[in-house]
Amino acid sequence: MMPELGKYTVTVLGSYAATIVLLAVLVAMTLWRGARVKRALKAQEERMKTHG
């Protein structure tokens, strides 16, 4: 159910779209960085095992 926004329709819907895009980018960057840190931690743990 969409409220009538009148002459502000484009502005409001554009703001919604920008917010959704920014949130999606933020989530993607967080997941990417988490995977990168996890790989680095695993590599460091392997180095610690082999070198004492």
C-alpha cells in the first residue's frame, strides 16, 4: 500500500532506492571483509602451528 506522495514521489522513492543500495553495499562490504579477516586468521594460525 503506497501513500499518495504528490509532487514528492520521485524524491521519496529516490531516497528509498538510495538507502536500499547503500545498505546493500554496507552489508556486502562487511561480509567481504569478514571473509578476508577469517582467511588471514586461518593463515596466521597455520603459520603458528608450523613454526612453533
